[in-house]
Amino acid sequence: MATTDRQATTLALAHALSAAERGLAVIPLSRTKLPALRSPHRDNPSHPPCHGECGRFGHGVYDATTDPARIRALFAAAPRATGYGIACGLPPHHLVGVDLDTKNGTDPGAALRALASRHGFTVPPTVVVLTPSGGRHLWLSGPPDVVVPNSAGRLAPGIDIRGAGGYLVGPGSRTEHGTYRAAPGTAGLAPAPCPPALLRLLLPPPRAHHPTPPSAGDHGQGLVQFVLAAHEGLRNTRLFWAACRAYEDGIGPELVEPLVDAARATGLSEREARATIASAARRTGR
């Protein structure tokens, strides 16, 4: 069994390196399709949210990379990995995954065709990955200036979307249910551009704008701008720092919505932003 696992890890690494050559950022996955490396902060639940700023492995999709040396190091740290995940939303492809899941008796293929007919789009030829359960993953490329969120069943039952902060199981990965494989004739394709009509369906409805409350003053506006200026890799850290300062200065409750809006503008999900702000409130005893 150990030999089989080592062979699976070696094969997964080879597939991951091949994907990285195509500009796809990857992480090692276990047989359960979860990231193979555990969080270095798992024994410290009060640790501030970290997306790899600490410099260690174990931050899930935030470990994803195209650097061959770093990929080898990730797999060396995860000797039981049997697959690899491909991070969505990152350049150059800004991958968007349409997961057609056949579980629970759904027919997501028919649902997608109905959506295409109703909204006037056609899914172009693109990479298709066949899942062990009989489903399919369609790879599409999104615009660089648009953040597509993850969703489950929002478009239709059985249709899940993998966007920014999500990942797809890469072809060649072995899981406890079987092996993921590229559909014949699609492995050499590049992810096709997402049809504009479909892209509109994938984006959440516009949120009401929450201006900084006058009572928060210039300091509150400065904290919001501090979050808006965050680059990828520092978004959560900046949000946590700004929220801590807001709560320490007594304007935390008033700044929650403006900070959430600012965080979403940088690419964080609303759920992640609210969790980070709540963590800051706990840390500051508010």
C-alpha cells in the first residue's frame, strides 16, 4: 500500500508540474480532495486569519503556485498526496470552473443547456474533466478585472461554480472514489473565454453602497482606504488590522459595512470578510 501511495504521489506531482507549465497554480490534495497539508495554526484557534503571510505551508488554495521548486517542496511536505488542485481566479487564465455534479439525481447538463437557451449563450469548446462520479468540470477563462465568487446550486441544482478562492481537482488526480481524467480531445485546449451572458449569471447582484458614517470621521475613512489598497496576499491581514484599530477606537460597529464593502472590492468574499471582522472584535474584547 505504501508503494502504491508513493507511486500515486509521484504521478500527481508530475501532473501538477505539467499543469504549472500551462500557467495553472497548483496545490497537493489528499484522497479526500482536500488540501494535503494541514494548517500550521490548527493548534492556535485564536491566531489571526492567515493566508500564507507567515511563510509556512498549509494554507490551502493560498499555497497555490506555478513555481516548480515550490511545487516540489509542497509535495515533499505532503507525502500522502495523491492528487492536485488547480486554483481558480488567478492570472494568466483567471480560471472559472463550472462543476456539473450528477449526485442526488440531478441533470446539471440539461440545466446548463436550458440556461444557455434562455440567456442566449453557447459554451465554447474548452477543457472538460470527467469526475469519478460521472460529472464534468468545464474550464473557462474569466476577465482579469472581474472576481467570480464560488457558489453551490445558485444557478441550478447540480451546478457549482469554482471562482476566486476555490480550486478544481486536476486531471490525473486519484481520490478515494476514482481518478479524474480529461475528456478525449480536450486536454490540449486552453480554457475558453467565459461567454459574457454566462458571466453575468455568475456574478452576485450589486450590493447597496455603505458610505463611511460621518461619526467615524477621517480615521474611519482612512481605515477603509487602507483595506481598499490591499494587494493579493495581504487583503485579509489588512482587513484584520483595520478592524482591530476600529474596535479599539470605538468605531468598529459603525465601520463593519464599509469595511465589508472594501474587502469585497479587493476580492474577498463577504463571508470571509465578516469572519475576519468578527475575529478582530473578539481579539479586541468587543
